[in-house]
Amino acid sequence: MLLGGVCELAVAKPFAKTTGQESSSSSQSSVIMSQGTTEQDLDLLRQDLRAKKQQLIGENLPLSDAEAEKFWPLYRRYTMI
């Protein structure tokens, strides 16, 4: 009986630390969001990420001019959904 109680304590402590760390990180993200981050800021960030992603794809996807004329409009249509 005593051994079972010791094992439970050993398991409970790491779990408590993990739970505490998760709540700490979520409270940090809440603080970051509440420090003046607006929807407009988030939209600008998303646009920047989309542009960088498109640039990366363009650099690594060899397309002829004819292929690019067909590909990029389709890419933009499906990534903006």
C-alpha cells in the first residue's frame, strides 16, 4: 500500500509541472495579444507569410513562362480560400 502511494506521487509531480508550463505559455500568448496586437496587424502578418511562401515556391519550382501563367493564378485562388 505504501509503495503504491509513493508511485502516485512520483507520477503526479511531473504532470503538475507540465500543466503549469502549459498555462504559463498560454498566459504569455494572451499577454502578447493584449499588448496592442490588432486584427489589422494579424492580417499584415498573414499577407507577409503568404508572400514569403509564394516566393519560396517560385524559387524552388522550375516553371516555363507558359506553365507559370497557368500555375500562379490557380495557386493564388486556392491559397486565398
